[in-house]
Amino acid sequence: MGERANLAINEAPSKGELSVLFCGQSITEPLHHVGPSVHDYGIVHCVQSGRGKFTIRGVAYEVGAGESFFIFPGELHHYVADEADPWQYRWIGYRGSGVEQLLAIIGIGPHAPVVQGYRIHRVEALFRNVYKALQIGGSAGDMEAEGYMRVVLAEYARTTDKGSDANNDDKRSDIERQVEQAARWLSLQFDKSISIDELAHTLGYHRTYLSKMFRKQMGESPMQFLLRIRMERAKTLLMTTRLTIEQIAAAVGYEDALYFSKLYKKWYLHSPSSHRTEMQSGKPSGCLYF
């Protein structure tokens, strides 16, 4: 099953905080699928009609008309059109030194990749404008596309907790918001040395209380949440790269490769090296926590 697509490519992408790489539109056939894939850039899809399923970090999201989903650099993902009502969507590829922070500010990340409730006609018009800007070409087209992309993000920000205004009728408590902020921060900073004590202090709570509320809201403690993110990321790197075990350990926040290997084996019941071999050979493997 295939798709019909139009594509515009930025011939002169900048290397700043945010740069649009390409933009297009696809009309898919039933069960048309993309991936599993890993990119070194991000992509946002705006679904215009139909529906499909998007999977990232092992979580499947049903996405339909009037919703958008984000693909993140370095994250294994795949998506497939619905058999009865295949989707049609516009998409923008992007990268930049400040993209991760921009998305984090409005609450978008690998654990919150789907945006709903925005002004669909406004966002669709902005996607069309990005496409037209790239057709212009040159530095003018690049800057114009970047400007429209920023407005796209502003539209998404209107629908998220951090981007909403004082009239938002969201009644969640401060601690619930702080737990979500902590989860987003852990999702983005998993590759660094992280202290839950310091995180709790930054948010203004005692570690014990934050951990209790985090577990209540997220179903696991902050350390378990962080460990799961790191192990999922490590597995993706084992599957999709030729990095050494030492390099993968460092990439997910562990200076000690031996300690990382012990944690990985406890999580997946296989050492990193043996798990890589089995995954590449297509053999199934177990997991203690799934």
C-alpha cells in the first residue's frame, strides 16, 4: 500500500535555533505504513482527514483528523494508516539547537507526542504557508518558513498547559502540574546525571512527597520512570546504531558501562551485547518489567 505525496525541500536551511528542512502533504492508501525508523531530525504531522496509529517508545496512539503528532530525533517510531479510513496529512521536517527547549516549554515530548484541540483551519493554513515559502527558495524562503513554523508551535501552545492563558479552566492542582513538569524534564534530560533530590528541591517539594505524588499520578516512582526511559533509549540505540556498549551507556546517562550493563540485564533479562545479537537475528526476547 502506498501514498501520493507532494514535497518541498529547503535548499538553504539555516543552522540556528529552529530550521525547516522540508514540508509536504500525503494522501495515503489503507494500511500504508512508515517505519520502524529513526531520524536525526524531527517531523510534525497535521492530520487533515482519516485516522491512523502512531507508535513511539512502545506506546501506540490513535490519531485522527484535527490532531497532530511529533516524531523526535533519535526516537524509534512507526505509523500506519487506518484500513477503513486512511489518513491524509501535512508534515514539516525540522531541526535546530533550540527545538527541544521550545517543545518542552509547550509540553511536547516523546511521552506527550500528540497535540489536540487546536484551531485546525489555522494550523492547516500555516502548513500551506510553510510549503509555499520553501517553494520560493533561498534565504528568504528559509526565514519565511521558520517564521510560519514558530507560529505553528504558538498555535499548539494555546492547547497545552504551559501555553494556555489565565482563562484556562484546567482545575488540576499545583503538584499535578509539577509532576507533569518533572516527567517532561526527566524525558528530556535522561542522558545527564540526574538527582531526584535536586529536582524536588527545584520544584519546591521534599523528595518523599514528590515521589509519592509522582507515583500516584504516573504509576511509578521518578527513578523507575527515569530508568524505563533510559532502558528504552538504550534498546533503540542497540537496534539502530553501531555504537559500543560504553558509548550507549554514556548516551543514556551512565558513566560506568558495567553498572549500565547490570541494569540493562535486570530490565531485559539479557546483557546489552547478547540482546543486540538476538534483536538483529529477529529472535524474541523477554523483559522483566513489561
